[in-house]
Amino acid sequence: RSSLKLGMIPADGIGKEVLPAAQRVLEALGSAIPKVTFVPLLAGWEEFNARGKALPEETIRVLKEECDGAMFGSVSSPSHKVAGYSSPIVALRKHLDLYANVRPVSSVPGMPGPKVDMVIVRENTECLYIKKEEIHDAPGGGKVAYATRQITSYASERIGRMAFEIALRRAEERKGATEGIWAGKEGKVTIVHKSNVLSVTDGLFRESVRSVYDAEQRFKAVKVEEQLVDSMVYRMFREPEIFDVAVAPNLYGDIISDGAAALVGSLGLVPSINAGDNFVMGEPVHGSAPDIEGKNIANPIASIRSASLLLQSLGFPEAATKINAAVDAVLLEGKYRTPDIGGKSTTTEVTDAILKLL
Ligand code: NAD
Ligand code: K
Ligand code: MN
């Protein structure tokens, strides 16, 4: 590629503060990447209230027809039903078939706290997020509500394959390494489920992921284990260093990611990409954080690291590594940190400090 076109969708809340920070970092890379054109695109709760659509058709069209990739900030979805509103990020993942949400969670070597170096691979298109819900009058009075949980072998197999590929790649990358908790070790995939209770739905997820493992000889270089989702949380908090790649259905993946973020100090540090076979969109794991919006104190690192993941998957690993090294150096030095990780710096100051190192 001689140039890149990236859709930028800040959406709501701190998304409007952290996405520009990520853009500044991408701009500062100069000749390390092809020339980038940024295309600002609309979506979100504010957009819904202004013009009636949380995800305008034009946004989908431009992403599909014109962009090489995208960055999404965060959306302020209300916790009650609003007629005509539906989360634009959930919809975007479906429209673009971004079936995997890949979330690396790692502690910075040298920083206090538990040692973590894991990747959560979250299925991104089904489970309870198909949002088939209904409510009726209950026979005995009051109400009863139901939600349909969809698990297909198709979606479970392709997320399983993604998890094994990532585990193989990680094992390859750390082969000669001497530092880090996984240095020189073989890969491991932990299948997260609740098949002891939901033997049909989670049972299908578990079996589908296992069938992918069984079908391909090259995956045998990776160990496969399983963990029930509740004990997954327990073990992740007690001994996070035992997890390498964890693959989970949509809702469990969403929940354990926020837990894992707490282990490394803040949601403001954890990046992700929404990945499909034809498109990729970087996105911080966190939401729109209404409690801190508008104060210029949101941690921009989750978004900056998401930009790095985006570059990595678009085929610019050196530029991606450069960003990560600058972020790690700023975190280690400790002079510029936002309040969520115990500092007093602003979003702008942390971003400036990272830019200086690029
Ligand atoms: P949240 O992730 O927005 O915030 C949780 C806590 O983490 C808050 O205390 C917040 O201040 C803190 N936090 C999050 N990101 C931070 C950052 N970059 N720097 C410093 N602190 C940070 O989750 P919530 O409060 O449960 O949800 C708020 C809104 O976000 C809701 O409307 C929800 O629907 C939405 N949300 C959107 C997404 C998304 O866009 N994909 C994801 C999760 C939640
Ligand atoms: K987000
Ligand atoms: Mn979440």
C-alpha cells in the first residue's frame, strides 16, 4: 500500500478525547507508514439524538467502499430501552463481519502489580448480543422476559481458529526471548465456557473450538485447556500469569476483559481490534466513561495501543512496535500518567510525552 485511508469514529464521551490522541500518534509516525488520510465519520448516542440514527448509512458505506481500516472510540448507550436506538458498535461489528474481538492484556515489565501477558479472543457477532429479547405478562402475575442466546458451530469454529492462529504466532514470536513470563514457552489456548450448566449452547462452543484443534496438525504445537467462566475469573485474579490466549463466547469475553483490565491497572490501558477477514477496526476496550468525560483526563493509551494493533494487522509491524515501545517507556518513566493509574497528567500531556518518543 502506498497510502492508507482510515475511518475515524469517535462517537461519544471520552471517545471524542482519546481518538484524536490516537490520530496524533498515527500522524507523528511520518515516513514509518504510508501517507494516511483520516475520514471523520458519525455514529453514537449523540448522533442518534441529533439526527435520529445511531449508525448513519453513510458511515457504513464509506467504511465499506473507501476505507482500508478504522478506529472506533466509544458509545454512550443508555441502560433503558429507547425506541429506534440500537448500539452502533454492535451493529458495525455485524455489518462489517468483524467476528473477532482481539484484546491483548499485558502488564509493562518493571511496573508493580501482577504479571500478565494474555490475549482475550472474544466472539463478536452472536451469543446474547443478537438481542432477541421479549417480555410478556407472567402467568402468576408480574412480567417475564426472555433472551435468545445464539451459538453456531460456524462462528465458534472461526473464532477458535483465530485463537489457535494467535497462540501459534505468539509462541513463534517469543521463541528466542529471554524476558517476559512466556519467554520460550509453547502456546496455550484456554476455552472459556459454562458447559456444566449450559451443555447445549456452551457445549456447542466448546466442541466447535475443539474440533478446529483436532482437525489441524499444526495446532498441536499449542496446548488446549478449558476453564469454566466463573473459575476463569477466580484464577485470572489469583494467577493471571498462567493464561496465554483465552477464547470465549461474546458475553463472557466482554466481562472477563474488563476484569483483566483491572489486573493491569486500568481499562484506559487495554486496546482491541475488531477483526474480520476483510476489514479491521481498532477500538479501546473501555466505554464512554461519562464520569470523567470533558475533563481531558481520560487515559489515551488504550486507544493509542489500538492504533498500534490496527497498524500491525494492516501489515506495518515496525510502526506498531515503535508505538508500543514509546507507550511502555512513558508508563515506566512514570512522569506522565493520567489519574486512573495514579498520576496527575492530562490526556494531552500523556499524548505529548508519547509523541516526543516517536
Ligand atoms: P466505562 O468503560 O465507560 O467506564 C468504567 C470505568 O472505567 C469508569 O470509572 C471510567 O471512568 C473508567 N475508564 C474507562 N475508560 C477510561 C480511560 N480511558 N481513562 C480513564 N478511566 C477510564 O464503562 P461504563 O461506565 O459501564 O459505561 C459507560 C457507557 O459506555 C455506557 O453508556 C456503556 O453503554 C458504554 N460502553 C460502550 C462501549 C463501547 O463503545 N464499545 C463499551 C463499554 C461500555
Ligand atoms: K470502546
Ligand atoms: Mn465491554
